[in-house]
Amino acid sequence: MTMTSKSRSLLLVCAIAFGIAGCTNPLDVKPGDAAYAPVTEQQMELAEPNDGGIYRTAAAGSRGLTLFEDVRARQIGDVLTITLTERTVSSKSAASEITKENEIDLDAGVIFNTTPSYGQNTMRTEINHDRDFSGEATADQSNNLQGSITVMVSNVLPNGLLEVRGEKWLTLNRGEEFIRLRGLVRPEDILRDNTIPSTRVADVKITYSGTGELAESNRQGWLSRFFSSEYWPF
């Protein structure tokens, strides 16, 4: 049984579409990503104990007697609650209109006081050309994310900024939802209750998505993604 050229072409198109769609599939997200994992005990620097009679430094894993300190995060391993108050609204409108009119009149002129003609038709030509174009586009987008996530200080930069990272996973009936956050926090922006709004976090990267049946039901199939992608030439 031989395969016709039409069948081979169809098979090649399907193979290319499947390959492109497979390359554009998102990675399988799972809990415990190293980029958002808590810091280990080895990463926490232990302070050298000072057994002086007046002042004594407690170990990093213990707050000890903190008469003049609060509970705000300030060192590696401390936790910090970030209040998600993200809201973005964008609107864009564009309109264009182009109108162009051309008119050309060709006259053979007068020869020997007579206008050249052929029978009842004179040698005069008129060309009229009109071109109109109009386009309009409008786009509106609004996003709102509210909630909270508790993250851990993973590093303290030389200028005092705190690198924080963390994730929160919620297991639902038909899948899981997760929030991931990374960014830089200025200690002066941390409130007394050890919280900070997400709008005060620098270089913040917030990811909110889900996995499972509910997430897959809102996702196009691989062939539909191919026809909607930039690789489809029509």
C-alpha cells in the first residue's frame, strides 16, 4: 500500500503542528521549586554567642530576650506576610482614516486649428481614481488580585534589601491553585505587624495559576493552538 503525495503532505503538516504545539506547552508546575523553596538550615548564619556579663547575643534560631526589638523580618530565615493588592486597568483606542483622490485629464491639443478625433470620438482621456481607508481598534483590560502570602527571607543584600520568596498551594476538588512570589523588600516599608503590601515590593514576580482538570478545561487543544499561533500562515 503506497502513500499518495497528498497524504504525505497532510501527515507532514500534522507532525509540524504537533511539534510546534508541544514546544509551546507550559511546563508541568509542581510544588517545591527550588526558586521558591524555603531556605535551609545551612543557609541561615548562626550568630556567635557572647557570654558577656551585660550583653549576650542569642543564636539566630532563637530570639531570646528582645526588650528593644520587634517581630519584623530582618535576617535570613525570617518570614514576612505580603498583602496582595494588585490592580491594573488599561484602555487603548486607535482610529485612522485615509482618503486620496486622483484625476488625470489628457488632451491631444489642437492641430491646425482642429482637435484630433476619430469619428465622433475625440482624443481626450480622463482617469479618475478614488481610494478610501478607515480603521478602528479598541482594547480594554482589567486585572485584580487580592489576598496574602507568607514568604521567607532568602538573602540580605549589602545595601540592606531583603530578598524574599515563597509559594502557596491550595488543593481543590478538581485540581490545585498556587501563588508564587519573589522580590526585594526594603525593611523600612515593613509594617509593625510584619506585613507589607505587594505594591511596595521591588522587582516583584507574582504568578497565580492552577493545575488539574479545571485548568485544562480552560486551555485550547494542541491543534487549536497551532491554528491560533503565529506559525499558521493564513
